[in-house]
Amino acid sequence: MSGMTCGNCEAKITRALLEIRGVKKVVASSSESRITVMAKGVSENKITEVIRSSGFVVNP
């Protein structure tokens, strides 16, 4: 993931992902450029879509 550079970015992506029904926990780390999502019944595509629509880039 790229584009997440600070605590505000972490908060923005965390809020967006927690709005998805089925997402239970989000841990975002700008220092590691990593997001961990714990969810049930949520597709990876949906998570990727929300990350991208929030202005961030998902790296393969």
C-alpha cells in the first residue's frame, strides 16, 4: 500500500474500512505501509475498492 504517510491517513482509512459491514478490526500502520483487516463475509475486492476510493494505492 502506498499513500498512507501519517496518523491522519491511518485514521482516514481505518474509519472508511470500519464502515463496511462485517469488518471487525482495522490496524493501519503508516510506518510499515500496511493495513491489517479482520472481517467476516467481506470480499478482498470490497476492501481494496474502499482503500482506493479513499485515495490510497493498493500494491499487489
